[in-house]
Amino acid sequence: MATYLDRILARHREVAALETRPLDALIDAARSRPAVRGFSSALRAEADRGGLGVISEIKRRSPSKGDLNVGLDPVALARAYEAGGASCLSVLTDVEFFGGSTDDLVAARGAVELPVLRKDFTVCEHDVVDARLMGADCVLLIAAALEPAVLIGLHRLADELGLDVLVEIHDERELDHALAADATLIGVNQRDLVTFQVDHDRAVRMASLIPDHAVKVAESGVRGGADASALRRAGYHAVLVGETLVTAGDPAAMIRELKAGRS
């Protein structure tokens, strides 16, 4: 049975196969863009201060949950996240499945000083270059979506363009692939790709296996301060939180709860 990820990736690969823009010219344009904001360094700095970094996500909907906050204002939400103490932003740019857009990322980044992750399904070099061109500071590479050699190549291109790279994994095999790509920012998705159930035990197990030189991020299923506190104790430097924040009545207060580790 095809998973949500399978269907999303199939569509993104269809689009990538139709790409006709000359890659070399795009890479040259990307290299001329202004300097990025340090995404990984912002998370590391928070950890060095003894805190938990919060990557706050701007997400309108999801394939599994449907509409979450389709009418959100990316500028207002980004400012609320910054006011609450977020370390970084994550902005969905997938249009078809998540209702996101490049415009959301550009608007959110322009409203705050926080580094921004382009949260999308990167399948080709054009996707990496587009992240840099639209102003993102970090790009997502999902190990489950990419052959190991492709993961290495896309990570290398992102490095060359000055982008930080969040490599998302689920298990030990994918961790090996991430480390082979020289990943230094590694996210563990707590959500099972087949059942979409959250597995906190997996996150705890994987945290102990990720080398200490890497910034460790727990993704998905963080519902409040208690979850955040448990993940911090497990060794994570940061949490990436979407649904909990975009559906919160006071997202700034929710971020403060996550950072304080209380419910």
C-alpha cells in the first residue's frame, strides 16, 4: 500500500522530470544571493545556553490531518513565533499537499530575523537551488525519500551554496546514510511513514545513536511542554513543531511552554 510519502514523492518527481531550466545558470544566480542566516548555529547557540531550540512551523494543512489553519497570516505567525522565543522557522512550500507556497516563506522570513527552513520534498538539484533562490537558510533532505548517492550529492550541492541541511531520518539504516552524507544537522521524525502514528520510544532510541557533533532535532508529535522536556532529556538540542503551534490560540505562549518544559 502506498504511503502518504510515496504519493507526495511520486508527484514531486513528475514535476522534476518536466524541469527545463538550465541548472548551471540557476546555480550561478544562487551563489550571488545574500548571505544566509545560520540555521544550525542558532540551534547550537540555544543548546549552549542550556535551552531547547524550537523550530516553529508555518503549515496550513497536512495530508493526514486535513486543514489545520488554512487562513493563517505568515507574517503575523512568524512574528508571534519570534516573540515567543523560537530559534528558527520552518515554512511549508509544498502547494498541492500542504497548501504552502514560496510566498509564505518569503513573507515570513522578511518579517523576522530568524533563520528559515524550506520544508518541502527535495528530490533533485533544482529543488536545492530553488531553496537558496527563494531566500531559505536551510533545506530539508529526507533520507527515506532519496537513494544514498543522491542524498550525498544533494547535501554537497547545498553545502556549496551555503545552505544548512536538515537530514531527516527514522531509523539506524537512515542514520548511516545521513552520516555518509556528512550530515551535521539530523532530525528524527517520530511519526511512522506507514501508520502515521507517533513513536516517542524511537526518538529516544535514535538520540543516543546520533554522534554528539551533530545538532539533534526531534520532529513531529510534540504536543506540549512534557513532550519537549522528555526529548530534551533524551539528548535533543531542538524540536520542530507544526500542528501544535498553528492550532494554538496563543502560539507565542505555547513556544514558551515548550522551552520551559511544562504542561
